[in-house]
Amino acid sequence: MPECRICQSEESNQHVRAPHVFGGEGTHQFWECDDCSAIYLDPIPSMEDEKRFYAQEFEKFMSTRVGDHRDWSSAEIHKVTNQDQVKRRMPFLQDYLHKGTDLLEIGCSSGFMLDAFKAFGVNCVGVEPSGEFSEFLEQSGHSAVGDLSEITNQKFDVITHFFVFEHIRDPYQFLKDQYALLKDGGVIICEIPCANDPLTSMFDIEAFEKFYWSIAHHYYYTPQSLSHVLDELGYTYKLAPEQRYDLSNHMTWMLDGKSGGQGRFTESLGNEVLETYRNRLIDSWQCDTIFLCFSKDVTGVPLLGQDQPCLLVHPLPLS
Ligand SMILES: [Zn+2]
């Protein structure tokens, strides 16, 4: 039994949240801390294993996980099949994108977000450890490095990352490193899976439990555990709830025990039912995604746009 990887609370305050880890070995489990709500992988993979995984195996690993339209088989196809993500994320980002804005995206994969940022006249730099994606980024005319530590004498107005934070071994150091790369008044915006996802926290679906908890993730965050990390660092931040997967996807998990099915029942159920379901998950924070935004200007730069709905400033109302 481990002690908490976030708050170091003792072993007796930890319980198993997920006994099965996709891509893991029998010994791997996700544990949850009763004190800070952190959900974390144990035992911790070695640095060597992790480095090899991202340099050589990550795309292949991801392609075994996709059950919907997203495609990791090649960088070009990856880019095309992620255009819906661009559309979904833009409302959270567009207020910060101007001609001449210096932007850094950590974990930019095939560069599909960088393409969209460039259309605003933004100067983009990407960080991408994967060999295949790095070559593709270069061919696409993007400026990219393999590791955050390679960026030494440049600062940014906007730093973004999407579904990267949960992969990070030391969340405190990761956030401090990027905070140091922000210009005054700069902003960090990131998208993180939310472990309040109803597929695991409300419904008990065996197939989903075997799929969701991934060896590629060190942590699964909730608004509570994320707040714990950010409060410790003393940052000013906002969290916004977001729901990526629709009712059809949830029904497909229940009916067929597999991923996919996004949009499958839209025509039969109608948009109103789907929207009501989505909004309910968002309003109650029983959602699958968190947008985190924090700024270097503690005097109060507007975060995540004034018009973003369902925005919560810390401290969060805890359910
Ligand atoms: Zn803890």
C-alpha cells in the first residue's frame, strides 16, 4: 500500500480506486487519497520505461485505444480526424489569440492545434517528444522541440496543453516550469480529463473500467485534487467544466461495452435531449473534462474569457 503521491498522506488513508490498468501489468492499480482526493498510479513506472514509451510506443498504444473516428495510424490522418477538437476548444482560447501573440503548446502531437493558432497570426512553438510526430511537424513548417527543457531564452503570452497534465510524473514541477516561461500577464490554459466522468463515477460499466484507467497516466484529476495542487503552488486560477462525450457515446458503452458511438442516437433522440444531458453533467461537475486557466498577473486578468459559461473560481463549491 502506497502513501499519497500528491499530499504524502499516510498509507491507511489510501484506497484502491481502479484495480485494472489498461496497458499495465497485474501489479498496477490506481489509488485514491482520502485526504486530498488525488487518484494516482502505483507502482510508478521507471523513468527509463517512460522515456522509451513516449519515444517509440505512444502512437501505437493510443491506436489500440481508439474506438471512434480519431485515428493515430499516421500524423496526417491524426490531424484530419481531430478537427472537431479544434472547434470545441476554440471558445476557451480565442480571446487570447492575436497577431504576434507568442504561444507555446506542450505535447502538440500532429500540430492540429498549432495550425489553428497560426491562422490567428500567432507565433507558435511546439513541444513534442514523439519521433514520428516531430518529423511531421517539421515538414508542416512548425517550430518544435522534443522537451520543455530545450526552451531557454524565450517567454510566452499563452502556454497551452491538452490532455498532457495527467501524463506528468511531477505535476508541481511541471506547472512551475511553465509558469517560469510566462511573460507578465501571460496565461496558461489546459485541458485535463475529469475523473468525475459519469461513466466511471456514476455508472458501473465493467468494460469502461477496463478501458479508462491507462498506464500512460500518472494521475486522474478532479476539481478537488487539481485545486489542492494549485493552492499549494499559490496560483490564481479558474476551472471550467466541459463534457466531450455525448449521450450516444455513453449509451454505446452501456449497450455494447465499447467506445465510440458519438452522435449515434442524435437523430432519434433529438438535440434537445442531448443538450439537456450535457448541460446537466456540466452544471453538476459530473463531467469528463476540466479546463484549467491560470495567469501570471495576480491582479486579475480575465481568465478563460468573460463569456465562458459555468466558470468557477476557486475555492470550488465541493459536492
Ligand atoms: Zn493525498
